[in-house]
Amino acid sequence: MRKFLHIMPVISLLFLMTACSQITSKTPKAEEKNMTASFIFNRSIEKLKNINSFHSEMKLTQKADTNPTVSKETISTSSMDVNIEPFAVFQDMKRTETVGEQSSTFSSKVYWTKAGLFYFDQNQSKWFKVQKEIADQFISIPENQKNLSLQLEQLKAHVDDMKVTENDTHYTLSLTSEKQSLDPFLKDFLTSTFPTGPKKIDNEMLKLFSFEDVVLDIQFDKQSFLPTKIFISLNIIHKGAKAKIYQEIESTYSEFNKVLSIEVPDNILNHAIKLQ
């Protein structure tokens, strides 16, 4: 059961690694330019190939129905700067977990650059450096999490099922699935996204999961065709444990190609405690 609760936030990674830009000018309506979901999607994939950095804000709400007498809710927020080449990340995150009437909050900051992986432990008020072997083994980031266009490619098979709506500045592509039609995609994504080390997801583990009531909305800038906002909600079913988790993720993006560099500050480099 612990493995089940541990891997659920992995799904949200699909929606963490895209980018956006701001626009002010008006563009022709979708019907005037025959803006189908496929056209918008393909244009966005091409545009995303030119992305090298961005800023992301994400909120994840998770409600676990694993105990009939005790409710459990987790709310995670994340602010993240990403540089794709050379790959580097700075993330400031906060997680609040409520079990019954008891709540606890955890916050942390992470730098992941060529200098290594560093994280701030709030309980000790200290920075730690993780050995490269441990970081590579347990927290590896697959190629599809580094390449923005590859993430949209994973949804390409479902683009014809998406509905297109619009306002003056954005197109929105929407996809819903009441039953399990998106199970193959979501399972493939879990496999490709999760680390390849000892905690990897194998086929036997995947058989225990199904996904229901999936709602996905992706908002695209009309002028640039880049994603500006992504919302997803779904129920994740663990068949063996007869448990259900509801997950809702909302992400917004900015600073497209404006995050010039991410460097670990000298005071952290010089004083971080090395984990053995």
C-alpha cells in the first residue's frame, strides 16, 4: 500500500514540464482558420522543441479513500525553475497532509545541477548534498521529462478525441474519459516517467492500477501555440487493496526561455552536509 501512495504524484510530472508565453494581440477564431485539435497539438509540439527554460507553478490535491473511518488529504504546491540544456532545476515546495483532524506540513527546496543534488531539510534547517550514485538511482529524470515536446507526443494518440473551445487569447483542448480508455496511456506514462532504479514500476505492479473519470484541459496561447495552463483530475483505483485516490492537478507556466541559468549558491556548495 505504501508503494501505491508513493507513486501517485508521478502522474503529475506529465503536467509539470511544459512552458508558456504571454500574448496581447487578437488572432482569428478557430473556425476561421480550421483550428482542429490535431493542428493545435502538432503546432505546439513543434514550438516546444525550441524551449530551453521556463518557470512553473503547480498545485496538487490528493484525497485517499484507503481507510473507511479516517479521511486523508494531501495538498502540494510547487514553484520551479527549469533549464533543459544543460539540465538544471530549482524547486521550492510545500506539502500539507491531513489525516482525520490532524495536519502536518513539510516544506523543502531543491537544487539539481551539474554540481549535484542539494536539498534543504526544514527540521534540521540544513542543506544536504546527495551522492551522485544515489541521485541517479532513485531520482533519475527520464528523457521525456527533459524534452517538452516528447510529453505532448505521449498524448498524441488521443488528440482526435479532444474538444476545442476558445476565447480571445487562448485555445483549450479538453479530454474526458469516464471508464478506462486512457489506462494504456497512463500506464505507459508511469513506466517511462518513474526512475529506472530499484523503485521502478514493473508490469505486475501496473496490473493493480486503473484510472477512471479522467478530465484533462490544456490551454494554448493563440499566438505562440505554447501551453499556458494544464488541469487534470482523475480517480486512481488500486485493485488489490480496493482503494481509490482522487487527484487534481493545476499547473501554470511563465518565463518562457527567460530562466537564463540555475546555479547552486556558494554558501550551499561550501556548507552542505554530504549524505553517506
